[in-house]
Amino acid sequence: MYKVELSKTAEKQIHKLSKDLQKRVILTLNRIKVRPYAYVKKLVSSPYFSLRFGDYRVILNIQDNKLIIFVIELGHRRNIYKK
């Protein structure tokens, strides 16, 4: 089972969301702990993955050797890929 870790940026972004969306993020991250590759999509020309929940996306780095899912950032789908 993988362990989920959040970056400082991701923590700030989660706290800015409404309580309902915060619950959805936490439930979604808990769901992918067992088999993360079944829920994520590889980003083109990037080592990172994208996890979808509604209109929001979570950018992840999955470290198989340490069994860690590192959440880099999250946000609305119209803004998250512009960086």
C-alpha cells in the first residue's frame, strides 16, 4: 500500500477549496493508495501523472521504490496544465 504525501503548495491549494471539495480530494487520494496506476493518467512529455476528480486535477509523482504518492499540486482543469 502506498503512502500519500503533500507538497506545501498542494496543502495550501486544498485549504482554499470548499469543504465539500476537500472531502472529495481526500477520498480520492485514499482510494488510489492500493493501486494508483488504475486511476491515473501519464502526462505527455513529463514524468508526472494526473488524477481526475470532477473538474479538478491532481498532479502526482509516484515513487514505486519507496511506495510514495507525492502530490505536487491540484486545481481546476482549466488552470492546472498551464505551467
